[in-house]
Amino acid sequence: MMKQLLSTLLFSISLLTTAQVGIKTESPKAKLDVNGDVNFRNKIGVFNSADNSVFHGNNDQILVSQGEGFPPMWKSLRIPEYEPNKFYLIYNNSFSDNTGITFTSSENSSVSMTSRGGTFTQGKQYSTLTNFKKIDGLSHVISVFSTQSKAYFQFETVVQADFGAAGSTDNSIDYACGIFVDDKLVNLRQRNLKAITTSYPFLTHTQIGIVDNLSKGDHTVSVACTRLGSYGASGTGNKLTIGTNVYSNINSFISQSSLKIDVYEVPEVFNTIIN
């Protein structure tokens, strides 16, 4: 009797080590297949074959599948503690461009000085603004996930003219740069670059734009500039360059354009929460 019991026990152990085991199922599909609820009273560990260790995870981690043929792994939840009706930084990025744009005197805008205020209005379509050129490297798509948002845009570049050293005539050029969202004007600044006592004068141009409550979805942000007018005896022949290095008194590192974008939202949609 003892021999029969021992044989049965050894046979059962052999089955456990070589076959699939099913609980409440006669056709298990894994080494252990449980058809029903499972309660774990103690630890869950993941075996690491590299060093024969068992890792039980850290506090607040969960087991995540890596797909068929790979062991699961512990991952940390990434759930920020958002407070209701408060804005949080959801998107932040910056971009640069070294190519820039160039205007000759023949590309002066047809918009007169007296009509600029009525022409450059919020929401103006890019296609209706003549002689504007985009700085291609600063055009990028952003995503908005909430109906309550604030988008901040900071644009900086260097504007330069090929004036000679100023003499008895005061040469200068008016120009303007605009920030666009989906090709609609959201911010514009006008400035004037004057001749000075040395050749090839330049200035640093900086502007900040703010847009409230963009619609949920993807939006294209871009920057474009225009040459408005030229003044002085040499005004008919001077070039205007924006965000590009042409002359020897600055270099491409100094002249490059940059655009920084920050989007703050009252969270409505939460993306991936697992690291």
C-alpha cells in the first residue's frame, strides 16, 4: 500500500513539473491556467534568469506584459496629482532655425503706414498678408487635449541690414514679424532698423504671443516676417536679413532664430500613465 501511495505521489509531481496544470479547466493553455478568481495573500515575484534573482517590485509598481515569449516587468505608475480647475504645463518644447529669410528693397510691403493698424489684426489669414515669408524651421505641430488652455509662444531672432556706416542721411527699414496658429495671426510686432556709425547694423528681435483656449486637437504654429518700408537715400538698394548670417560682424550662432512653445491646460485627458 505504501509503495502504491509513493508511486502515485511521484507520478503527480512528475506531471506538475512536465505538464500544464489547469484549475477548473480540463484544457489548460499555460503551465498554470486558472479558470476563476485568484487571490494573492503574499508576494508576487518576477524571476530574473540573468542572476537567478526574484524581484517583488517597489511600492506602487504594477506588472506589465512585454508580449509573448518575454517575462513581465515591474513598472511605475505616472499619475500626477492634479487639482481641479488649475492649469498645468502639458507641452513644452523649443526649436531653432539657421536658414532664415531675406528681403530685397523690391519686396517692400504694399501696406501703407497709415493702414497697418487696420491690416494687421488678430485672426488675419496668412494667405491674405502680402510679402510675408515663413521661417520654415520654426513651423511645428502641437496637440491640445483640453478646452481650457493657454499657449505661450516666445520668438527671438536677429535682424540685419547691409547699410554702410551712417553719414548725413538717416537710412532705415521698417519690418514686422508675426506668430501664426493654423495660419491665423495671433501676435505681431513692428520695428525699425536704422543705420549706425558702423556697417551692417543688427538688432535682436524678441516677441511673446499668448492664445487662450485653442480647440482640442492638433495645431500648426509658424512664424513669418515682412519688410514694410525703406527710408533714406540708400533705402532703395539695401537688403534685410532675418535669422540668417550674411555679413562678417556676426555668425550663424548669433543670428539663428528660436521659438519656444509652452501649453498649459486644465487637464481633461490623461495620456500614458506607465513609465
